[in-house]
Amino acid sequence: MSTSPFMTPSHRRRRREASLRRRRQRRAIFAGALALILVAAVVVIALARPGATHGSPSAAARHHPKAHSSTAIYVRPTRSAIGLPLGTPPLTLTGIGAPSGRGAVHLAFRKPPRTGLLFNLDTGQVLWQRNASLRLPVASLTKMMTALIAVESEPPSAPVLVTRQAVAEGGSKVGVLPLGKRVRLESMLYGLMLPSGNDAAVALAQHISGTIPAFVARMNQEAARLGLGCTRYSSPSGFYDAGNYSCAIDLAELAHADLAQPRIARVVHTFTAALPFPIKGGKLYLYNNNPLLRYAYPGVTGLKTGWTVQAGDCLVATAERHGVRLGVVLLHSTGLATQASQLLNRGFEGVYHQTPVPQPPIPPGA
């Protein structure tokens, strides 16, 4: 290196390069600081938005499983799914769509049903909910309305003709309906609600209204009268999903109406039945599909199961302990018996402070 006191060309070049590096570093630092300020401003603006203090709905769902037990604020419609004016529901549900309140059930399932509801059958208090107003296919839960119209229309001894159309109906069936014979309506009601006979549904519909379309029209009129705002029926059985749907809210209210009929309440509480029937042997033996009856859930009182490919596994179940009556609705569930029993237990024990009741084990996945 030169020891000359004067600036040489080499020195000037190195000084220019050093100065250039310093300017680049200053520009990089300035740009980084500006980016940090912009990011901070965006965060402050986002947090200042109304409702943003709890995070986005998706974030809330990820970090707080309990968020699944509430839905958006529910506004009851004024007309039915087919445009009829709605009457007053037989049960007024309180707390639909509101965040779960004090004393409510908090239960998050690993694989939750698409929609569900736990409620008090007498007061209408909602204890747990998930997408309660979501309209979905309901399969054989449709028969809850068929049964209601049947008992409102005819006495137990009314003779119901077994038609060719009833015998030919697909899906789940009583299976031994004698073509051309007449069967007591009450026996047909058991066939409708225990093994979920689609053939029984058709026979009852034709007996009451003459034709299937006329009966379906009456079903939709009855739904409107009962204030069921998200329900539409297209068959008396629910075997066909097209145009046949409801929601957990309506099914809870319909369950209350069904159990208010002593004849229906007696039928859906029955696990096995041996009925007089015009077949060889003179007796018809029926078994209830309700998994809570099958697994002897303590206090179970009903009510109805359903399944199609589109609807998945569905259940409306009811139980009573020490004067407290609870109901649960599950649509498109992956474990009807397990989820229903867990919800009912949380209701009886956690909300109404009842002593736990020993119950037989429920198989995994049931």
C-alpha cells in the first residue's frame, strides 16, 4: 500500500464504493422500517373494526371448540317453505342463535353432526345448538308428521287398507303387510314408527287423504299451522330426499307436538311390540330402531330415527328424569347413540344438577 499523503485514484475508488454501500444500507433500513409501520397500521385498523376483538369466525372456531354450539342470530320466518303463513309453534324455543348462556351445555365433538339441538321439552330452553336453522334432508324423521296427522285424523281401530302401492314401496318396510287386507290403524302406527315402515307410511297416507299428493299437501299445511318455518315435505315416508327437508328447530317443536299425543308417546316409548295382525300366526313382532332404546339409555322416552344416503344418520331422541324432560336432535351424525347420550347426560347432570345414573355401555361408533 502507498504511504503517500495524497489521495490516489485507488483510494478515491475505494471511498466511492464504501459510500455507495452505506447509502444502500440506509435505503434498506428505511424500507424495512416503512414496511413495519404499514403492517402495524393494518393490524391496528383490523382490530378497531366492530366485532374484531374476538377474531374472525374461522379463527374462533379453530381456537374455541365451543363456538360450534352456537349459530347466527335466528330470525323466525313468517311463511313456510312453500309460502303458507305460519302459525304459532307448539313449543317456543329460547336462545336459538344466541351464544350459549350461563348454565348451558358446552360440548364439542371430534366429528360433530351437521346440525343439532339439545332443549327442554317443556320450557323450550335451548341448552346446546349447532347450525340449528340449517335446512337438511331428514329421511324417516318425516314420519313424525305422518304419525301426528294419523292420530289427529283417525281412531286406533280404523281399518287401513294395504294397497299395492304400499306393498311396492322401497326402503325400510314392515315387510309383511297383507295386500288387500285391512289392518288396524294403531298396528300400522307401530309399523310406521318402530321399524320405520315406508309401506306403512304409504298405506296411512292413502287411507287418510285418498292419494299421496293430497296427504303431502296436508303435511305441508300442518307444518305451517305448527309454525315450522324451514320444513317442506314431498312424501309421507321421507324415503325420497328431493324437496323433503327440515331443520333442528322445527324437529324440536314437532317432537313436542308428537309427545303431546298420548298414542304417539306410547308407541315411540316401546322397544318391542307383538300386535294382532292378519297374517299367518296372527301376530306381528316389531322392534324399535331407536339406538337409545336399544342400548337402554336411562329415562329414554322416544322418538324417531332416519337414514338415507343424502341425510346420513338422523335422530330425534327424548328422555325424562325426575320430572325434567329433554330432547335432542341430530342430523347427519357419525355416532347417534354416543352423541345423544352425552348431550342428554350433560343436560340432566350439568344444567339440572341431577345425580348421574349408571347406564349400559354404548359400543364405540354407535
